[in-house]
Amino acid sequence: MADKAAETSIERPYGWLVVIASMAMVSMAFGAMYLIVVGMVPVSQEMGWPRSVPSLANGLNWAGAGIGGVLMGWFADRYGAGRSAIIGGFSLAAGCVLAGSMQGEWSLYASHLLLLGIFGKGALMVPLLSNATRWFDRNRGFALAVVGSGQSIAGMLLPPLFRYAMDEAGWRSVMIGYGIACLAVILPLSLLLRRPAPVSVSASEPQPTSLPITLPGDDAVAFVRRAVPSLHLLHALLCLAIIGCCVAMAMPIVHLMSHAIDLGFSAARGAEMLSLLLAGGFVSRLGFGLLADRIGGLRTILIGSIGQAATLSLFVWVDGLTGLYLSALAFGLAFGGLVTTYSLVAREVFPLGEVGWRIGVILLCGTLGMAGGGYLGGLVFDLAGSYRIAFLTGVGFNLVNLVIVLGLVFRMRPAMSGKAVSGAVERTS
């Protein structure tokens, strides 16, 4: 049966080349986001701004990426992910140059919302994830994890480099230089996306799902409809869940470096903490992809949500250097694979003709959560003078997420009849 599945699979070696190129482009897109994170303190000091101003710029970047994901996802479905990636490369370059030369708040906001967000990261993340799903049927979860790990790779490698470069050359020069680098990397890689993806298996072929048991596509949708009365309700619950998840997720990602500086540690130590956090995210993203292909997307999200809530709470209490390093690593290992797993759940439980826009809307909600979490963290800091209350607020949002996911998991467990289970076992034996 395994040999037969391999023979009918759409997967080809070129698909992994597409995945690696996509991961590199996602890394460049997310690297642009970390410029304002690493430069939050020097930008605020030079411009005389409170932390909420660069925090809002970061939030607009996330919000723009979400809006752009829906728009550019539609564009990529019609004109190809390669063309979308070209738009993203030029837009990232223009956004970095505008941000590096800005003289006021509105140019900072415009660069992060429109150029780095909507037409930059928005033209890369969702289109590249969606395109990757078209190349895989047996290892789809892991392929999505690899593409999405570009965020973590950017976080591991770039914050220390940005910090060092900003100390030596200033934040303006670093932003402009990074924009040129985006163009030099993304344009050549986009050419690898010109080859069309192989024709997908038909809906009648058995496909993996995010459910506990492997079912054919039509049976999977029917199973979900028995568990949740409406696919629109399920979609709405997933959107609410990812908002709570991402509000909590954003706070350490955006503010950990500033938090470390406020505790008396150097900017270099703060950048190292952020890199360690995202290094853990890279490892967990790959691990989540493998786990989701085996136990299901919803169960994987549940495990990650519990871990994220527990590790985020550490930042409320820990203030020593070693403790912060360990807390950053633990948080990274908990949160890394959550967002791409939401995409996997959507890909596998919604009808194929609805998958594109449903993934786009879910990721839009996720980016709005990231935007809100980043801004909320800066706002709470300005009001309270401490990040501890901000992190505690993030834990509260994470608990809301956990309640929704836990409810979905328990709602779906008894929904499958014995006949459906028996049929699924026969198909996978």
C-alpha cells in the first residue's frame, strides 16, 4: 500500500527546491520586520518618540501583511506565486529605503503598512505557503513548516547582525542597505516559481487531514460538519483562536529586546535573547510539521497553545540573565509551529475550492493579532512603565485561545461514527 501511495503521489524533488527558495524569500520578508524591533530604542531616542510609535509601525506591518495576504493570495492564484514574489521584492526594497530616510511618523507608518506589509510580506507569506501545498500531498505539513520557518531563520540570524550594524553605521543605513539586499535575493529566487505545480490528486483519493484519523477529502469535510454545525462557524472559531494566539505571541517577539535593556542588560544581550527565542521557534516549527502529519493539526495546536501560555508567563517573573535566556528558548520551542499549523488545518478540513480564501482570512486574523499584540505591549509599557503587566495581558489572550482550541478538539472527538473509523482504518492499512 505504501508503494502504491508513492506511485500516485504528486510529490517530486523539484517541489523541495520550491520549498527551500520560498523559505529564503520568507526569511528576507520577515527580516525587514525585525529592523524596527531591533531599532526600537535608537529610533525612539533619535526621533523623540514614545515606544508606542515604533510599536505601532510594527503592528501596521503585521496588519498590512494580513491584508496583503488576502489580496496577493488572490493575485497569485491567477497570475502565479512567481509574479507575486517579484512584487514583494521590489516593495520590500522601497519600504526599507523609505523607512531609513523617514523624517516623521507618517512616513514610518506608510512604509510599514503599504510597502513592507501589504505589498511586501503580504505578497510573499500567504502566496508561497499556498503554492507549497500544491506540490505535496504526503508531506504537506512538513513542507509548510519548512516554508514558514523562514520567519525563525530571519530571527536567529538577523537581529544580532542588525544590532551590530546599527551600532557601527546607524539604523538608517542598515534599513536602506537591507532593502537593496531584499531585491538582490528575492528576484533571482522568484524565477524558480515559474514552473507550474503538478496536478493535484482528485478529491476521491485518500488525503491526510488534520483530524485524528486519515480520511478522504469529502469524508473529512463531512466529519467536520457533524462535529461543528457550520463550516463558517468553524472558520470563525479558528480566526478567533489565532487572534488570541498571536496577540500573546507578538509580545516577546517585539518587546523582549527592549525588556532586556530596561532590566539593565546590553542591547547585545537582548538581541541574543531574541535570536535564541527564534532559534527555538525554527526547531519547533519543523517538529510541529512532523507532529501534525501524525496526530493532526488541531491536537498539535492544542499542545503548542498550552506550551505558549506556560512559557509566556515566565517573562512576568524572570529578571536574571540566565533565566531570560532559558525563558526565551522555552517560548521559542512552544510557539514556533503554531501559525503554519493553522494553515494546515484549513487546508485539510475545508473543501478544496474554499481553501485559498479561508487560509488568507485566518492568516489575516493572525497578523492582526500580531499587530495588536505588538502595539498593546508598547502601550501597556507606556502606561505602566513595565513590560511585566504587558506579558501578563498576553497570557490572558492566550488562555482565550486555549479555551477555543480545547473546545474544538473535544467537540470533534465523539463526532466520528464507528463506521467512519472502520472505513478510515481500511483505507490506511
